[in-house]
Amino acid sequence: AAAEARFISSAKGKGLFATRDIRKGEIVFVERPVVSSQFLWNALYNYRACDHCLRALETAEENAQRLLGRSSLVLPHPEQCSIRKDLHQQCPRCQVMYCSAECRQAALEQYHQVLCLGPSRDDPTHPLNKLQEAWRNMHYPPETSSIMLMARMVATVKQAKDKEWWIKAFSQFCNKTANEEEEIVHKLLGDKFKGQLELLRLLFTEALYEEHLSRWFTPEGFRSLFALVGTNGQGIGTSSLSQWVHACDALELPLLQREELDAFIDQLYKDIEKESGEFLNCEGSGLYVLQSCCNHSCIPNAETSFPENNFLLHLTALEDIRVGEEICISYLDCCQRERSRHSRNKILRENYLFTCSCPKCLAQADDADVTSDEEEEGEGETDDAELEDEMTDV
């Protein structure tokens, strides 16, 4: 591999370092998550994705029609849509959909035997349905996490022959102190977090208790598990429409046709934004061993994306990276990165519990704490929608 994780310090934890020279534009690695899950509101609102790999299941045209609320829309160049409906399969017991036989099998082997609701899929009294309903009532869109990611972690251990291997795999994700854990859970659940967390823990225990993981079901252990997912969960976004757009961009067309197609796509996105706002993608989150070791920089030398329209994460170099150099991504989106050091660090402290000391922040260390009136006005606007930042870009 072109990169390896190394321990930096107890304050910083791990970091990812180049094991050879990496060129700008090069893919540093492609990584599949240890576990992943679609967000619950996202699924409820008919963003149809493979239950295992999150690949979008709608054709680009169906995707655009739903986001626009206009069933008559016809997309040009339908052959540029990559969705293969003939390969889709569902679980014969509970009817959840997969993009392929491989995904159905992979889910069954890792966690789905434990989580398959079978004929109880629509039974509101089933413990798993009660857990999901409680979560939806606590964590409204824009979503940044899912209780089902934790459920899949437990189910994975329950099903595994070698339970210790999986417990060890989950334990390598960054852990926090009790105070930090409390802050993260607070961030995810809001002011009523103690009461809500206890309710979730009881429902989680009723649905999933596992002897080998008994600590995860205690109040402290459950909070730690929650914080682990809150800290390390990487947003995943997929979209058959954006895949179609990328494919159309690559077409060799006569100039007039190219201009017509570009104008059509621009207008389409404007219309969709009016109808559906920023919620364009099938969205979820996953735990990635290597990606979770990447530290933040306000001038990152790498970025994550999901160009295969599924949960496979690509880390791509934004600059030339020398052997031995640390590989950093940005936890902030483009707009947030342009703001003052004071504003950037406010976001990072609130959402990720650290103050940044990247070269850009050090260079701006003497800047005034507040930059301008409009900066101040914008302060309140950084909410959870931006937390998932460009990690969910497709």
C-alpha cells in the first residue's frame, strides 16, 4: 500500500503516512468499510439504496423524477445510466433490496441473519423496529449517524465464528475520554441526551444483547460505542443521477449538442434544488480503518470520494506527497475552509473536539479572533448539515 497508519502521540492518536512518493491526482487507496448502514430517514423517504453497499438502486431518470416530483421527466442519453436492475435481488424473508447476489450473500454472512426482520418487517412492536423508531424521533435530518451502524456491529460479532477478531477490529477506532464521549453524544442527541441515551440503551439491549459484548450494553460502554460511531463514522453518499452526469460529461459531442446537454443538466439541478434542497444522495455512514486514521488539515493534501456509486471509499492525493509525509484530509467543506481561523476552530472544537494546528492555522495565529461582522453573522449557520461536509460528495 502507498500509506500506513502510525501512532503519533496520546494527544493526536494515529495518523496516516505515505510509504512512497505519491503524485497529485493518484488514488492513495480504495477501502471498503468494516461496517456501514444507510441513514434511517434517508431510507424512509425512498432514497433506494442497496442494503449492504449503499449503491443507488433507482435509474438516473427515476432518481431525477423523484427528486423533482415530476414523473414525466425524460433524461437524454439513457444509455449512460449505470444501474443494472436485472442484477437486483431481495432478501426472500424480509424483502430488503440488494444491488446484486454478491451483496445479498455478503450481508447474510456478516450480519443479516441476526437483523433480518422476516415477516415482522412492518410490526411496530418488534424490538428492532422500536429501536429504529426511537432513533428517528431523536435524530431528524440532516442525519449524521445511525443506530443501525451500531446494530450491525453487534450483529457482526453475534454471527462471527471468531468473535475476538471482530471485537479487536472495532477497538482500533479512536476512543475518547468519558468527558469527550459525553460531548459527542450530547452533539448527536441534543439537550435531553442522558434520558434519550438510556432509552436507546434499553431498546438496544432488548433487540440485540450479546454476552461477548456485555460491556457495550452497560451505560458507560454504550456511551463509548455511541461516541466511537460519532467520531469515526464517515459519511457515504451515492447517486445514480450524479453517475449519469459524470458519464454525460465524458461524452464526445459536437459543440452545439454539448452546450444543449450542459444547459439541460444545469437547469435540472436548479429545479431539483428548489424541490428537494440539499438532499440529493442516498446517504449513510461507515467505519473505515485506514480513513479513520487520517487527521484534519485546513489545507488538506488528500480527499475522500465515492466514485463507484457504492461504499468503496477512494482517497485521492490533491498534491504531490513525499514518502514519510502525513496524509491529511479536511473535515470542513470548501466554504468553511475559507473562513477565519477562529471560525474554523469553533466548528472543529464543537464537532471533533480538537483545535487545529495545521500550517494555515499556525500562519494565522496572530489574526484577530473575530474577523468581521459578516463572519460573526454567519457563525450560527454551521449545523449538522455541514458536519458531513464534502465527505458525502459523490
